[in-house]
Amino acid sequence: MKRLSKIKFTPLFLSFSLLMISNACVKKNPGPGGTSAITGKIIGQEFKPGQQEIQQITFTGGDQLEHGDYFLINKLTGLNNNYYIYFKNPNWVSPADPGLQGRIGIEVLFNYSDSNTDIAQAVKNKLSSLSSSVVTYALYQDILTISWGQIGPVADPDNGTTNFGLDVVNQGEANYFSPLVQNMVEQRVYLCYGDDKFPSEDVRTNQHGEFQFKNLQTGSYKVYVISEDVDFTPYGNYEEVGKVVQITEKESIQDIGTLQMYY
């Protein structure tokens, strides 16, 4: 009777065996073909971006100014400081400063022979000397444009005792958030498998703002919607609002709760 030969466990055989066992224990990659699901709800709030204020001042020549004339402008430094810009002719010995209460005076020297562009440049030079991070100035001939960096309304300038032309090119407005937060119907929701950077599936919400991704295997998923980015200026940018979900059991439902977006 022949004796059975012994099986020799070579290093290559052992490595192959361990690899087969290891592969058998690895969980399947995330994706379709499973028995689990991810559910959730999308709510939204309407957002309308505000506007930056832009003002323009058109200056006259020195022959239309009087010693002591002034005009008013507000909040150039982003503080609660309001200003009056007054004009002083050095040929006069009387005081030019009208001393308006509650405002800071800025003196500008002029002569009656100064052109309108001379006056515009002199005023711009004085205003630019103020330490301010909220406004920028642009001068084109005799027109000074003042642009506010912050979003929201700004008190309009006043020509006081001058004949300067004042115009609000763009009226500042604050950001608007609707007080109504509502279920987002027919909103597209995206699903990424694992560490994928791009979505592999998308669904639409129902009449209650609810969604469901079905037939998923165990693994990691990212669920998100596209929302207006209300923290980024200039507006018109978008961001992902979502959650990372771990499915660890077959035939399970992972409810991620509610995601809020802006539109």
C-alpha cells in the first residue's frame, strides 16, 4: 500500500494562501449591489446678496466756491465718524471752519483760479490721507468715485453749501435672508462612493424634501447638495453641504437627518 506523500508548504504557497484568506475578509467596496440605504431631508432658505455703495462727486472750479463752503460725507473710515470737508482760501483772514457739531472737519486749501480738476485732486488727496480700509477712491478728471468695500447701505453725501454734483451710482443694500425655511422639492442630491471626488449617483427630493439612495453595499459614502456660499464675497460662488456616512451592516438604513442649503 502506497503511502500518501506529504504536502510541502513552500513560502510561495503560504503567501498565496494568506492572500486568499485576506481577500475573503476584506469588505466590499462601497457602491451599488447591496441591500442598505441612505435617507435624509433637504431644507432651504432664500438668499439675496447685498450690494456695495458707490458714490460720485463732480466738482466745480474755485470760482464757484466761497471761503468756508463745505460738503458732508459719512463713515469713510468704517467707524461712526462723519465728516465735513470745508474750503479755505489763504487770502482770507477770517476762520473757514464752520465747526459742525458731531462731525470731523477736513480742511482743503483753494484759490479762485483753481480749475474743477484742481479742486477734485485736492479733495482726493485729503480723503486719501485718512486711514481707511472700507473705501477706495478713483478720480477721473473732475469726478471722484467713492466705492465702499462692505456690503450694506451707507448714508448719502450732501453738497452742503457747495454746488457740487452728487450721485449715488449704486445704492448699498444689506444681505437678505428669507425668514421662511422650507422643504426643498425636486432638489438634486449627490452621492460619492468612498473617497471619490465626483458623484456616482444623484436623486431628486420628493414633495417633503426627502431623498433616498437604495441598494448600497457596506462602506463609506458622501452625501451632499450644492448651496450658495453666503460667507464668500464676491457672491455667486457655491459650496457643498453634506455629510460622510458609514454603512457597516447589510440591510440597514442610515438616516443622515437634515441638510440646510441657501439658494
